[in-house]
Amino acid sequence: MSDNRLVSPADKLKQIAQDVLDHASRRGATAAETEVSEGFGQTVTVRQAEVETIEYNRDKGIGVTVYIGKQRGHASTSDFSPQAVRDTVDAALSIARFTASDDCAGLAEPELLARDIPDLDLWHPWDLPVERAIELAKMCEAAGFAADPRISNSEGATVSTQETHFVYGNTLGFLAGYPTSRHGLWCALIAGRNDAMQRDDWYETARDPAELPAPETVGRRAGERAVRRLGARKIATTQAPVLFEASIAASLLGHFVSAVSGGNLYRKSSFLLDSAGKQIFAPFVTISDLPHIKKGLASSAFDDEGVATRPREVVRDGVVQGYFLGSYSARKLGLKSTGNAGGNHNLILHDTGEDFAGLVKAMGAGLLVTELMGQGVNPVTGDYSRGAAGYWVERGEIAYPVQEITIAGNLKDMFRSIAAIGNDVVRRGSRQSGSVLLERMTIAGD
């Protein structure tokens, strides 16, 4: 893959960014900011031991935002030539001149910008020839088929490697950036035949390819999960405890982040308006936003506006300590940026000490959810209703798989009814959680 490495050195990206800012100032912008980035990737998918797709992507772009007083304009290009850079700046300025003035528009406050930028160890190139990627994907899928003779088909196994380098700069004198990498293994398998088929998958992702599990481990787990779902039944409508498996429990964090993010708060389109300082979760719940974890999947020394990031507890003892704010939303709310322009960083739901088996035992009887379907969540009211599949639990043990059910409740009630949080954390993205046990939800079946 030597011909697919990042081709523009950091100094070149910084020079392009500086050229953008200089041209914007010369053309009359009172302030400007830009992000210059390039990236590449390779993705190989094998299905039924045959190569299905080999994909390469190479991306690059310049985003330019300019301000004329409180009027804002934005434009972008994928052309790094000097003329294209100037044309893009001019386009942004033209837009700004026809845009209404907005008192909250503008760059971040200078005192909030990052000055010391730590090395968070986010770039780990994977020298992965396509032949080796194919071999790894085949090993992954083969292990899945070998997991059980009831594995009858495959949706494929995928090996992916991605690298990106970016630089952000603004006319307050901020200019910095760094490269990052992300690599992954994925496999989806089908068990059974005819009308009795069930599908499941598994995937892993990491900044450092050395921290990925063996491809056989991913394939085997996907195969085992598919087989365990054979013989799934429907169940009668009831109310019972619900245990969200770790791989999907992070979706609960996602709903919380959305509800306490600046954009939804100032638009008043959130079920958690004015929640700062209020008890929203069960009293033992703590959620931390940790941007400086080495090799973290959402680690960052500064946010999308150059604001320095810092570790903080967003929820302590069940009480909301703060929101997720960029500069614009903070001004709309009369607050300060929290360094979250672009979203949360490594958001961690702290466990209560139990392992997965302990949570199943503690539940006694109820529903273990391993898959969610649909988007039935109302961000304004918090009403929650989603299709689900998983397993029914009796006497603290998994009894049988279930399907074609719906789980329903309200997110406020769900957050307050968290009974325990497992230590079986799955790290796949910016929100990380172990399995989460809720005291009770409505489960709609037959």
C-alpha cells in the first residue's frame, strides 16, 4: 500500500490553511476559519471465500467559513490548487454578504483556544497489502463457518484500514492538526435454512491494528451469535426488566448526548431542557467525557473550532453537570463553549462492578436485547419505541431467543430506572458502555 499513504506533508496542509486565511483577510473578511484535510482507505470484502469487493478511497477537502461582522458564509472545495483556494474563499465571502447578521456568529473566544496540544497517539498506519487483507477476511469468514455446522450462508467478512490528516486554522492565530487512523474487522453470518434462518454479526475497530483481535475471533463470535438465535420465538406482551447488551447500550448514551447538545437545547427540541443541575439518571450513574485517552476512538486535543478539550464529568451521581456546546450554541444559551463543537469525545458510562453473567442473574426474569431496529425515538418528548430481538431470561439464565417484539418507554423513565451497568465494555466508537439493566419496560409481542 505504499502508493496509498498520506501524500501531503503536514507543512503543506498548514500552508494551504494559511493561504486561505490570508486571502480571506485581504478580501475583506473580519474573521475566518478553515479546515484542510486529506485521507485514504482500503476496504476488502470476501463472501463465500471469494473476493466480493476491493475498494479504495482517497479524499481531500477544504472547508472555508468567513465572517463579515456578524454575517457568515461557508464554501468548500476538493481542489488544492491556488486558484481553487482563492475561488472558494471568494464564494464564501459572496454568501456572507447576502446572509442576515447573527449576533451569535463568530469564531471561538480567543482565551478558550488550545495552546498546548498533547500527542494522543492517534495515528498507527497499517501497511496492509491487498493480498494480505483478502487473506485476513477469508480467515475471519472461515472461522465463522467453522463455529457451527448450522452456519449456512454469509453476508461477508470485511477488513478496512483508513487514515486521515487534517489542519484547522483561524484568524485568531490558531493553526494545528494531526493525522489519525482507524482500522476494523467485520463479519456477518446466517444460520439455519429456509424459513428458520437467523443472522447476526460482530465487528471490532481500533486506532492501532495491533490492538485488533485475531480475525478468527471476530468470525467465530459472529457465527456463534447467529446460531444462538435459531429457534427464536414471539412472546406475549408484558412488562419486565430489560438488559441492553453492551454492543447496543451505547445507543442510550447517544440519546442523552442529543438531548443535552446545544443545537437541540436552544431550538427547544429536547426532552431535557434546563436539565443542568437536575437528577436525570439513577443516583449511582456517572458519565465522563474524556478527550485525552491515548489511542481513543474519539480523542482530540481541540474541538472543531480550536477550543481546548478537557476531561469532565457530564453526569455525576445521576445529576447533569453540563451540556455539549460549541461556540454558537453556547452564545445562544448565554453559556461558554465546552469544547464540544463536533460532538462528544470518549463518552464513558461508568460501570457498577457487575460482569455480564452477574447482570443476567440479577435480572431474574426479563428480556436481554441484542438488536434494535427502527428509529422510534421522539427527541422532544423522549418517547421511545423500537423493534428488538434478543433472549428471554428465566431464573437468572438465558432461556430462549425471541424476535418480532417492540420495547417501549420514555427515556426520562429509562434513565431513572437504570439498575446496574456492566463492566463488559465494548469500544467501537465515541460512546462506550457495558451492558445496561433497566428495572422495567413495556415489551410488546403477540
